[in-house]
Amino acid sequence: MFRKVIEIWILSVVISSCAMASEKAAPVAQPIAKLTAAEIADRNVAARGGLQAWRSVQSMTMTGKMEAGGNRRSTLAIPGRKDGHYMPPPRPAEQVRLPFVMDLKRPHKERIEIDFNNQTAIQVYDGNTGWKLRPFLNRREVEPYTEEEMKSASVQFDLDGPLVDYAAKGTTIELAGTEKIEGHDTYKLKLTMKNGRTTSLWIDSATFLDVKIEGIQRRLDGKYHQVEIYYRDFHTVNGLKIPFILETRVLNLKTTPSSAPLPTASEQITIEKVEVNPKLPDELFLKADLDAAATAKPGVAAASVKTVR
């Protein structure tokens, strides 16, 4: 939140003659304004709808589709073969797209339902503890989050993002420089949360909307890999600017000193609808709701759970 992931902008310059070229000065790129980290944060919040607008948001529901399967894995040519054979074989370009519903509620509640193979997987987090139900794995019992899942859930940002009321949340920010990200001139902010965790956030210097953020490291093949999350296709919903496409890239740490990490997996979330301040009972985020879904008949679980909305 289909495979058109990265837009490529091409600037074509046509020079009709040396004489005309000498008469017209080449356009000069505008330098990035020198702003403090606090000023950048204030402009980001304003660009996203304003402080008071975000403070009024108590809940949010997002529906859309998410990719799954990691089909964008790299391939290696088989040594000595010149017939296009690869090891492992390239996977299909299109990934599986799973419908999902995500409910968010202050202070830190989260619920995700994902439809897969005519069954609904559910995971909930009440702000302190999380549980999951995964019937597509033939596991119809409610399971607690693993230690790693709990750690990941506990450090997720609030529904309003990292810069809204950042000081009140105990976050400190500092300007770590400027970078060009996918054609955008950006400010790079270093965020240090109250628990000591740090992350980097890149803000577009023209629109002051989010471009990229460091995600929580993901463990693959027994190793932790860096994660980047890109924000695209912002829409206005109830006066709020919300990205409708989020691309997560898991980076390959095996790089040479002169090269940047290369993405080894890319998954995209496409948001199709956002509801601001829907009525979400606290029961939606409790284990008891998953217990009811686990005991329901297959194919009926999703409907029985959503009736309380």
C-alpha cells in the first residue's frame, strides 16, 4: 500500500543552437533553506494538516491491500550457462495482494485483519500486550505476541506520526544534514525517543511532507537487516495529508565500502480508504475478541468479529 512502485521523472533539455544556449542562462537549482530541526518539524506538521487537526484525531481506520511473498528477490545466473537460466529461478513480478483493515486508536491501540485464502488473520495490540490468530496456518488458537513482536509493537509511533507533539512525547530531534532521495531534496532529521531508540526521518524541502523513515530492523535468515519505509501519493482526508502508498524495503547488509545497501525485498501497501475518528470499541483490541473469532466456524469468523464495529 500495482507494481508501479517508483515514479521516474525525466527532464529533457533541448538546445536548438549554440547561439541560443549562450543567450539563455541555465536554470540554477534553488538551495535548501537553512532551517532548524524544530522549524522543519513545525512545517511538517502544518503541511500534514496542522497541530490542532491531528490532536482532534482519536481513531483511524485504513483499508486497502498489502503485498506479501517477497517476489522481488534477487537472482544469480548459473555459472557457465548462457541460456538465461538463473539460480534460484526469478519469481513472478507481481506479488500476492491481500486485503486488510487496520484500526488505530489512542493512546496506542492497534488491530489488523488480513484476508488470505478465504480466512481472516487477526492481530491486536492493546497498548501493552498483543495477540494473534492465524487460521490460514491451521492454527485456530489465540497466541501471544513473541518477544520480538512485542518489542516491535511497543516502539511503533502514535497514529499522528513522530513529529506531532514530539517534545511532549519525550522525543528530541536534530538536523543531521540534507540528502537527495529519489529526486527529492530532503532534510534528514535524527529522532531520539524517550526510551533511547533512535531513527532517521527524511522531509521534503519543498512540500515538507515525509519522504522516508528508518523502520524497525527485520530478521531474515537469522540476521537483522535495515529497513526503509517510503511514503508516496499523499491524499487529503478530513483536512489531513495521508500517504496512500507505503513501500517497505529490507536492505542487504552485504555491501562494499563504496556502495550503498541494495534492497533485497520490497513490499508495498496501497491504502484505498481512510476513516477519521470512526467509533472503535476498546473490545476490538482485546484478546477476548480473538477468542470469539477462534471458536467461530471457518468462513464465519471474520463476519462475527466485525459486527461489533
